[in-house]
Amino acid sequence: MPKKKGDIKVVAGGIGASAPERPIKKTNQLLKGFKDILPDEQKYWQHVFKSVEKVAQQYRYLKIDSPILEETSLFVRTVGKETDIVSKEMYTFTDAGGDLVSLRPEATASIARAYIEHGMMSLPQPVKLYYVGPMFRRENPQSGRFRQFYQFGFEVLGGAGPVIDAQNILVAYNICVDLGFKPDAFTVQINSIGCQNCRGEYKKELVNFYKAKRKFLCGDCKKRLIRNPLRLLDCKVEGCRAIRRDAPQILDWLDDECKAHFMGVLEFLDALEVSYVLNPHLVRGLDYYTRTVFELWMSQKEDASQNSLGSGGRYDALVESLGGPPTPACGFAFGIERLVQLMKLQEVKVKDKKSPDIFIAQIGQQAKIRAMKLFEMLRNEGILAYEAFSKDSLKTQLELANKLQVKYAIIIGQKEVLDGTVLVRDMEAGIQEIINYEKVASDVKKKLSSA
Ligand code: HAM
């Protein structure tokens, strides 16, 4: 395998892992942690896409699409080498040209890269962008956790004030409301993790506190103590949670500027009547955050913290860490699978696409041709119809029309082809009438509008 200067040693499945050889299976199945989104579920997804687009337009965010595949180093430098996402969960491989690349585990780093690469710093600031698309993390699959999952995200780059953080949280909140969730269905959890300066001091204090209790910590937390001490605060193991109760809180360590910023965010949220829960243990699993961090949790779920609907925060140093100018920024992303799960749980009313009221049935080769032409004629007139052109039996076609609960079936047989007519059958009343083929569109339109 060709090695390039400055290569980072990350391989498929995380640092140091290698793919075991497996026998080829006779049948193919979905990969573990992956999901087909079947037609039945699409209405929920469309509902999310529409809400996202609507709210993005209301707040003047512009759409951006970035590639699914990026240089691995992009995520190592931003999300962080020691994070679970980068060290264990990325799908990473060397491509045929020898480049080390990864399927994106998130999109904020890509947006920052695009901001620099396309000179967006010369646009009026802040630049407000949004995106929708699949992300990949090789996590342990469980409820609400997939290896390919979809996110939509909103990012504001080039804005420093607390008003940006507050408006971001408001946008996230309003998307949930627009989707049809009741305001008490979710909570906004918020914290500040300060800047590099205050966090450094706090981390020392935190490590001292946990070191004294090292023997009571779980295996992961023993590693976190050395590699990523902030993550000690969101361990889900009961013993570690009990220890956390007495842990020093970062809010007590914020410097004056970070404190003033956080108070500013809370003031805006109070004024906008967005309720929130101050959560001193919220730290987030990506390294690029500074100051404000927040998550939206489902209120009803016991393990809500493991299944946040959406999350985000400020990342003032990210663009600079990628070689761009100092660019304060803030954003958030939601997992769409989890939103869909909550929509179903809460029985949120979602509009389905209107189904056709017409079925076109045919008997015989010439009638089939005429029926196909009629389908096109109606389509051009904006009239939707079902058909079953691969079927020959009229009985089968009418049974299907019944199942589909259409109002009218248009029937074309050999006689109708010769006469230049069609039969229009009112499916409920069982009455049939003969209509001139040329007049079908206008007649059907009239019938449907008066039905
Ligand atoms: P994140 O917390 O890693 O943040 O992911 C954001 C959301 O994606 C989560 O709240 C969750 O709903 C969803 N999510 C994450 N992992 C999975 C998974 N394995 N299966 C299903 N859903 C999942 C970020 O990705 C940041 N880029 C957010 C951000 C944007 N921060 C600033 N701007």
C-alpha cells in the first residue's frame, strides 16, 4: 500500500484495526446498523425535509451540499483524534490513488473546509448555511443509533455574539415545533464549556477529582482520565454517574468573557421564552466546541441523553484550525431517524401525497395502447391515475381499483377502441357511462371537482 508523507495512521474501523476476511454469503442482507427507508415511511421524511427547507428560508440560511467522502485528516484535526467518532467509528480506507479518505461522520468540519476553500470570508458575515444528507459512524447499533444515519444541520459562520447562539437554539426549537411536536415533548439542555483558557484549568481540577476515585471508574473512564477528561462527565455507567454528582462544575471555572457570553445567551433565550435546562454535565463528543453547547432531548425517554434529537454549539476555533482566518461560528444538527421515530411515537399528523382518484383498465392489445396514450393525456392535464398495464384480466384490474379505493375506473376494450369512446365506472355506485375518448380529460376533471 503506497504511503504518503504525513499520513495519519487511521485504518478501517479506527486506529489500528484491520478487516477480518469473511466467507462470501449466499444471499445479501442489509449491513448491520444500516436501514432501508421504505415507501411507507417516506411521508415522515418528506415532512422533515419540508420543515427544514421552510424554516431555513424563514431565517435566510442558504443550502450547501458537501461530499460524503473527505480526507481523513479533516476529521482528525477537527472532531479530534481521541474522540470515539474518530478513533473507533469512522469508515476509513486508502483509495486507489493512495489517499487516506473517510466517509463523513458529520458535516460541520466539511462546511468549515468549504467556507475556507470558497473564500466565503469575503461575503457579508455571518454566512448562514444548511445541509441535509447521510453521515456514517460505525457505532454499536441500537434503538435510534445507526451506522448510516441522516442529519440536517444549520451553521452560522462569522458571528461572535451570544445572539447567534440563542437564535440557533431558537431555530432548532422552531423546527421541532414546525414538525408538530408539542413544546413539552422535548427539552433544550444547555451548558458552556468555556474556551481553551478556562477549560485548561478546569480539566486539571477535574482530573485531580477523578484520580482520587480512579479505582471506582469503569474501564472507559480510566482511559478518558488520560485521553479526554471532559468525557468523564457524560459516562452512562451508574457508578461513574454517582461519582459525577460531586465533580467540579465547569460553570465555576469560566473566565469573565465566557461567563458574560453564556449569560448573554440565556438572557436572549429567556426573552424569547425558549425554556431550557441548565445541564452542567453536558460536554458533547466532538473536540471542536467552545463556550455554548446544547442538545435537544426527548422528554419521555429514560435514556434521553443517549438519544438526543439534535445537538450543537459554538466552535470559534474550528475554521482557524483548518488554516482559515479567525472565524467565530455556531451550529447544530439533528438526526432524522430519531425525529421520525418521535413523530410516530407522538402520532404526529403527517400529510400523505394525494393518491389518484382514477384507475385506467384495459382489455386487449389495441386497448392497452389506447390506455397508455390516455394515461399520458391525463398526466399532461395534471390528472393522476393508477394503472396495471402488465395485467390482462379486467376482473383483476377492477379488484385492484377497488383496493386502491379510487372513485372512477376508466375501462377501454376492443369495442371502445373502435368507437373512439371509453367507459367511466363510478366505483361506489357501480354505474357506468360511455364518454367520447377526446372528452375524457375534461369530463373526469368535472366529475372530480364536483365529487
Ligand atoms: P452529534 O451530536 O454527533 O453532532 O450529532 C448530531 C445528531 O445526529 C445527534 O443529536 C443525533 O440526533 C444524530 N446522530 C448522531 N449519531 C447518530 C447515529 N449513530 N444514529 C442516528 N442518529 C445519530 C454533530 O454531528 C455536530 N456536527 C453537530 C453540530 C453542527 N455542531 C455544530 N454544528
